[in-house]
Amino acid sequence: MRVYESKNIRNVGIVGHGHCGKTSLASALIYTAGASSRLLRVDEGNTVTDFDEEEVQRKFTISSALAAIEWNGMKINLIDTPGYNIFLNDTRSALVAADGAIIVVDAGAGVEVQTEKVWNFASDYSQSRAFVVNRLDRERASFSRALDSIHARFGRTAVPIHIPIGSEKKFTGIVDLIRMKAYTYTPGGNGKGVEGPIPADCEEQAKTGHEELVEIIAEGNDQLMEEFFEKGTLPIEHMVDGLDAAVREGRIFPVLCASAFHNIGTDLLLTFMEEAFPAPDERKTVTGTVNGQPVQRCVSSREMPSAFVFKTVTDPFAGRVNFFKVWSGSVRNDQHLTNVRTGTDEKIAHLGVPLGKTIVPVNELNAGDIGCVAKLRDTLTGDSLSDKHSLIAYKEVKLPEPSIAFAIEAKSRQDEDRIGQAMHRLLEEDPSLRFYRDPQTRDFLIGGTGQQHVEIVASRLRKRFHVDVALKAPKIPYRETIRGTADVQGRHKKQTGGHGQFGDCWIRIAPLPRGERFQFINNIFGGSIPKNYIPAVEKGLIEAAEKGFLAGYPMVDFKVELYDGSYHDVDSSELAFKLAARKAFKAAMQTAKPSLLEPVMNVEIQAPVEFAGDLMGDLNSRRGRISGMDASGGTQFIRAQVPMAEMLNYQSDLTAMTQGRASFTMEFDHYDYVPALQADKIVAAARAARGEEVEEEE
């Protein structure tokens, strides 16, 4: 592939709800542009952008993929993105490299929940947007109904520039409302429409649509408005220019027609991207930081080189591959750039542009272009690369914390030895993953955006790295605390012949505010306990608290005052005082009202408004407390605080309640008391698991 100037590049994200046909549309665009030899199908598992083994098996996009194609002397970098809510973090990350977004809407289902989310992502990046009503060849497909749903959610600035010829199985072509021409297609053909007159049964609708389009285009442009008032219409060339300007300014969001399966309308869509979407250098400047201070860098090939890494994948053969967007200057093979985060010098070798999993070698990429490079030493997603004499760091995409975690257990010793390295490589590839060990339960945990996300990670460990693991629901990190006070003695005395053991301490124990954990106060006066034994008392208390009293969970949020005691010149020792402190702790628990604490999570749910009542009822049944509600368009946002123990299976339950149209995020907020009924069950289960083991101290 040849080197393209910035003005001849278009970076386009293809986004939308899951199963609306994004990957099929990308395949049709690739075929129409001549980058593949035939029309590839998702059902056949051979599409260019869904090449991962898990994607082929499950038949939906899990991770964003790129394909560089050429059309009418332009280079179009297509970014095919996931549409399911648990993988939308990857969509958000990948869209940072796009300058325009094609929002795909299923002609049968209309606008769905994730459609609104990806619209907001593109809006956050101030990108030009257009809608494509796809699957017009399917049963119950309706362009007018889909258009009504677009208007209901996004307003009347969504303007059709196409209308379909025929419907459902008889959908065979498209009327271009700007040029007032009809294009008919051979189903499954090469995607090139045959120009002809508008069919008689479409003439009236096309005329009305054209007149409305003229008015809308003229409204935002004074010069065009004057011409419209003078002539009553606009010439086609002025309409094209006016529409392109309005799309770039975000005043108009065109609605186009297509059938990805039959490859209808893809040539018109490619031409629309070429004409209406902005070149990357039209952005003029991009914001970065130098030594923490914001600076502006021109998006120009004449600037010093800089690039932002927005995606990393692990290839079994090529190793780590970084995908980046060149923000300024030019990036060339054998060039040296500095990783701004690490200060590492990175040599750019094996530079290429992606076509799915195929990397097409190139020697140079100009400002605004997207490329990839293999075998950089220390560069990961979110890093910035720039010339060492002109360092600049670009803002990385902030992703929400994982909403669910599962315990992971290696099935063999060999798997246990390899799991750390394999997970490290997957973490490089997926910034929304977390892998850590819970210090309390000692479980290794994988945190992800949903159960299916974590299951796919486990599958990749097995298939890609030959590491077999089992997933289990994580243990709840309960804690114990006290609600009352106690004043007790702990006395340890043991004679075994020769030197004995003697330690004696008096303590007062009282609760602390939540989150204060533990406080030790030494109030010994007069030497009733020598100074060198006092740390042993504190250590004995800490060790006893770690093992808890009720159910073996750590005791937290209490203070202990050591105020008296006694010792023996010969028999006292650090061990004796440590054991005495542990006895004092157990004695105190008899009157200090020990209680169980559980983690409470902040939960936010996004769902269609019609499910709000059922969701709130379900949260109440999970001991949740609703803390707030907001509505935006047809989406309801519900915020609540719910015990972690009630949320372990929430992903699957939420999917069942909302037909997969809702998502949620969850993060830890605080610990709170477990109600008595639940606490009794937890304590009984914990004691049964431990076999009522009692530590011998006698």
C-alpha cells in the first residue's frame, strides 16, 4: 500500500448495538473496495475483522479490529468495534483513533441500548457521525420505522439522504436524495450499483425527501439560505458541499441505507465517507501534555513525529503488536522514538497497516494515519511515542473498573507455574482486565466487565497459552468487628519444670469508626509490664484479630488500651505475653458484642426505561438501597448500594431480565453490618468448613 497524505485519509469507526451487522458491513465494504476477493460471512467464520478464535466460535465481535482499504484515491481506515455491553470498553478505546463514526442500526430492531452508548462515545470525541440502516433485506425490516426510532432518540438532525427501493426480500436498490438518482444492485454482487431513473413508485417520496433535505442543508449556511430563497432550491454541487460542511460541523447526521448481507449500498457508503467525513488534519490541533502542562500540537506531517498507542494485541508468532495513530509528523521504518511514560528508546521496525490479522508492510505513515508495529520493548496501550527532542504525552482513555471478579484456580502444578506469564500477556492486550490476589481470602481473582468476559479470558488461557484453569465464584471478604466494650484480663501461666511461662495483661477494648481498622494504646505506668514485652502484647492482639472470633474473618475497627499487668523476673517472656494477649482478646469477645461486616458495592445500571420497575424490585430483594435515578432518552440509570454477596450472579440475572439490553458497573464502597439472619448462616457455614477447630494454647 502506498503512502497517503493526511488530506487523503479517512479514519472511520463502525459502531452499534450487538448483532446489528457491523462486521458484515465491514466485510462488504472491504470486498467492494477490492481488498478481499469475495464477500465474506460471519456465519462462515471467515470475515476479515472477526478473526480471533473466540469471535469465530461465538459469532460476535469481542475486540476491535482494523482494516485499511483504498477507494477513489483515498485511504479509509475502518475500525470494526464490539457492540455487546461487556466489550464496549474496547469500543471506547478504539474510537480515539477515529475521526468519524458510522452508527449501524438494525432495520428490524431500530435504535437499541448500546446504540445510544456508542453515540455518546463518538460525541465525547467530537466526531462526525452518520447512521446506516442495515439489514433492509430481512423480514419485518422497515426503513421508516427505523428512522422514527432514530428521530425519537437523536432528534430531527438525523436526516435521510437515501431511501430504499423495495423492502424486505424485494430490497434491490437505493435512491440518492441529493443527486436524485437510483442505484440498483445484484444481491451478493460486487457492491457497485447500476445508475438509473428513480422508479415510479418511489418518485413522490424521493421528491419530498429531496425538498426537505434542501431546506435542512440551507438552514445552517447563510449563503445557501440566500440562494434557496432566491431560487427555491439548490444545485446538486452546492447541496453536496453544504451537506459535507454540516456533517463536519455536527449539525446534520445523515441516514443511509444498506444490506451488508447482499452487499447493497456499500459503494455509496464508501463515497459518502470519502466526501463527508473529515480528513484527520482538518482537526488542526490535538491536546497533549509536556511535563504535566497542557500543550497543543498541530496535526501536520511538518511537525515533529508523535503517536498514541490505542490498542495492543498479542500475536502467537509476531509477539506484541501495538496499534497507533500518528498525531504529528511522519513515522518511518528504522526510526527511533521515545516512550514518554518509560523514557525507553524504541526502534520502529516492521511498520505496517492492518487488514484484519494481516499486516501490510509500509515504509512511512503521515500525520493522522493509523498503523501498527511489532516487537517494541516497553510500549503498551495508552503510551505516547515521540521524538526525544520534542516529547509530548497524549491522554489515555480512562476505562471503568471491572464490575465482576471470579476466583481462578490452576488445574495442575504446571498450569500454576505458567498462569502468571500468560495473564501478563492478556493484561497487555485488554486494559479492562484485572488480575490480583485477595490478601484476605488468598484467592487469585480475574476482574472483568461481565461473566462472559472472564469466561473468554479463561478460554484464551487454555487455547492460546495451554494453561488450564477453573473459574469459581470469589469468596466474599467478610470482616468482623465489635459493637460493645470490654475490660478483661489475659493471664498465661504454665509450669513445665525449670523455667515456666508467665504473662499477665489487662486491656480495655472498644469500637472505632468504620475504616479505622486497629489502634493500640499503651497506658502502662510504673513498670507493671516491662517495655520490652509491650510489643509482644500488641503482636498477640493483632494475630488474634487476624483469625477473628465468630467465623475466622479478620477483626477490624477496634482499639485496645493496655493499662495494667504483671510479670515474673524469671518466667516472663515475649511468647508468654503474646499468648496472654490472645487470651485477653478471646475473653473480651464474650462481652464486646462481636458482629459480622460485609462489603457493600456501588452499583449503576443502564437499561431501557420499561425495565426500571422490575430492576428496582430485584435490587430490593437483594437487600439493595436505591440511591438515585436518572433518565436520558429511553435509557434509565439506576444507582444503588448492594451487598457484594447478592451480586455474584447479577450479570446473568440482569441479562435474563432485560433480554441482554442492560449493563451495569460495580465498585466497592464500604463495609456494613450483616443482618442477624444472614450472619448466623455465614457463621455456621464458616465453622462447619473449619470443623470447629480450636487453637490449643494450654
